[in-house]
Amino acid sequence: MRLPEWLKSNNRADVHGTKHLLRRHGIATVCEEARCPNRGVCFARPTATFMILGGRCTRHCGFCSVNVGSPEPVDAGEPQRVAAAAAEMALTYVVITSVTRDDLPDGGAGHFAGTVREVRNRLPAAGIEVLTPDFKGDVTALKKVLDSGPDIYNHNIETIERLYATVRPEAHYRRSLSVLELAKKIMPGIPTKSGLMLGLGETASEVRHLLQDLRSVDCNFVTIGQYLRPARKNLPVVEYVRPEIFEELRITALGMGFNYVASAPLVRSSMNAEEMYNHV
């Protein structure tokens, strides 16, 4: 389908300095790996979402362009390099995410925790958000991450329950909800956050039901954006949802009790994450 005008970006920012810094530190970002349409805007600020635990994922999600295959060995020096890059960028808010590592006993939770601690040591005043996989619902792994002291815990639900078999075949809708619920029970003082995509074939009532499910586990923040097909191997776009529908959903979600809602076609889970954090 032809890309509608509201999804076209005229950003021509010079992002080479940020890219060079990230390459020099040997750091990957989900901005580049997932071909985010906002990466030029974010890199120009500069800011970025650091992606740890290698560049190959163990799951085959239909919407994601990150490479799938046998993962690399865990890089013990990565947490220090992420912290150094964040410090050189003078970030006041740091978002850390990863590929899914089902091959590791703790799903990479210990590496997440180590990265949070290293960033905290280098940037004690910065806010830190973790965007984690589901760790197969392992409470011990989840607690390991939360004990490291992030300011926001994020786990994306991505889509409605009916579409999970196609969009996230190796994940489970109810398990993702339970991860958010467990995070709140383990650390009640840490706000929880989730994100979803539209345009994959969901109905309006199914989206409202998903939002209600998130509120039922006391999720505080939600992001809603348009799915864009990153590569031909990925799922096709079923619908380009108009901006006014995103605004209606934002108002609906706020009425359900979310503390903050970002809902627009180009919204992504980590975009303007600091704004949400400051809203706390």
C-alpha cells in the first residue's frame, strides 16, 4: 500500500556524529536494528535506545527486522561500553533493551542488571528505563533486573491476543501481561510501561480490550503507534490507521486510568521516553 502523507518524514538531520560514537564504542541500537522511522530525529538530539546481548534473536516475530539465528556469546565488556557511550552523549535518560535470549539460563537478566548498574555509576542523575523480553515468565530473572534499580520497567505487549500466533508465535499474550503484573508486585514503586502497534488487522474493540487488560495489571504508561513493514520478509501492513483514531485511543486510555499515553502514527516505545519519565 502507498504510504500516506501523515507517515512521511522530512527529517534530514545530520546523524553521522552519533553513529560514529556508537560504532566507536561497539554499541548496537534498536533504532538501527529495527529500522525505526524516527532514528534520524533521535540520533540528532542525540539519544538512542541501546540494544544489548548481541544482534541475533532467538525468536521469529513477524513484525521485527532484527536478525534471527544462533546468538553470539555474551560480551562481558558490553555494560561498561554502554555506560561510556551514554556518558559521552551526556544523556539524562537512558533506555536499555535487548534481543530475546531464550538460549541463556536467565534470559540475559543478569546482563541487563549489570548494564543498569554500570550506567548508574557513570550517570547517577540519569533516569534509566529497561525494555525487556518476557524471560519466559521467570520470576527470578525479572527480580534480578528490577533489583538493579531501573526507574521505569517496560515490556511491550505489541498486539492483541488473537494475532499473537502470527505476530509473536513464540510468545504468549497472557504471559506478557503476567510479566507486567509481576514487575509491579516485586517493585511497587517502579512504574510499568507497555506498547502496542496498530495496522496488523486488529479491531477497535480488541484494542480497547487490550488496554483494559493492561490497566488490570496496573500498567502505568502505554505507547500506541502504527506498524510499518521494515522488510519484505515481515508481515504486510493491513491498514494505515488515521491520526484521529490514535488521538481517540489516547483519550480513551487516559480515561481508563493510564498516567501517560503516547498515541500517534509514528510513536514508538522508546521515543520521547524521557517525557514520560519526567511526567512521573
